[in-house]
Amino acid sequence: MNIYVGNLSHEVTEEDLRKAFEAFGQVTSAKIITDKFSGEPRGFGFVEMSAKGEAQTAITDLNGKDLKGRTLNVNEARPREDRRGGDRRGGGQRF
């Protein structure tokens, strides 16, 4: 199960994220998203856990908790939307 973790402090490392979630079960991966140009953390990341029950417990227990001075926003990650092409006005047709 993939978990979104938002409102991360810029001091939080992927290892910090992994350790916070390992208290609830096996962590498959922990990734902090960085800006592709500056390399700076963007303040959110994703944690993947193999067991759905453990992931749900982690979401419930860690959402709203403090990590390095910031209150975490933790929930189930939504599937990524396809951002390629298309008309951003929502009409679908170009004139």
C-alpha cells in the first residue's frame, strides 16, 4: 500500500520517514520528493508498506503527529493522474 506523507520539514530524511513507519510494520520504500531543478525537498513524500493492515494503522496513528517540528498529513496515496498533454481549460477541444 502506498502512503502519502505531507507537510514534511526540510530536515526530515528518507531514513527518518522509514523509521517512523517501521514502528507499524515492514516498509518497502520511503521516498521524499525533491524539486527536479534545485534538488530541494518539496515537503512531501511517499512510503510503501507491504501489509495493508499495518499501513492503515500507520496512517491512523501518524496523521497529525509531529515529526521534526511539523504536523504530518498522512493518508492513502491516490493514483497519479496522467499529466501529459491535453487542454488545461477542461473543454477537451482546441479551437
